[in-house]
Amino acid sequence: MTVVVKRVYEAPASRDGARVLVDRFWPRGLSKANAQIDHWLKDLAPSDELRQWFHTHPDGFETFRSQYLKELKRPEAEAAVEELYRLAKKRLTLLFAYKDEEHNNAVVLKDLLDGRRKPPSGTGPAAIGAGRVRRAARRAR
């Protein structure tokens, strides 16, 4: 599995593999045709509150990272995290619009996929099967 992080404004390359936008909002000034995005996982984006906090506290990346990993445990993010792990079985490029290329949510997701950071409980490959079991049990009720 190879995961690469890239600004969405950079030109697409043949070696990008699956191109996944991980921002909640579409990047300004970029047409969908020029972006060549394969998947847009909006639910992986940080909450508006956390995003706005980080914009006003750019030196607080570790706090942002910690809070963002907690947000990935939200029920609405569960399916998107599951999809990201599925896509990461092959070459994957995580796309973001933020100007800081070293401190953004795509970097946190790459670290998570690369196993550099412990995933929050309730996410990861092992949780995928457990999530399916929980959803099946809810449907059976």
C-alpha cells in the first residue's frame, strides 16, 4: 500500500493511483474536470469548528491531530474511514486544498493509514468487520 499526500491544485499524475479529496468543501477555482478526482470523502474532513480553530491556531497541529482523530470515531465518519481503508489497498493519493502541506488533515490520514499513529478505537481494518456486524444487527431489529 502506497499513500501519497498532494495539494489538489497540483497537476494529476499517472502514478497517483486513486485520487481522493478529503476536504468538506470543493476547492476554489478548480473545475471537476481538471481535478480528476476519483472519490470525494467529505465525511473524512474535520468539523467546521475544528477546522476554524486550526486556522486561528496554526501552531496547534498536535492538538488538531488529536481532536481530528477523535472526530473520526463519529458515526457519520465511520463509513468514510471504512472506504478509505478499502481504497488504501492500492496506490492512493489523498488530496487537500489547505496551503500548509505539512500540517493538514490529509497528513493525519496518511499517518493513520501508514500505521504511524494508533488509530482511534472504532476505526481501522479490524473495526470494519465489527461495523458491518453492528449494522446488520441494527437492520435485523
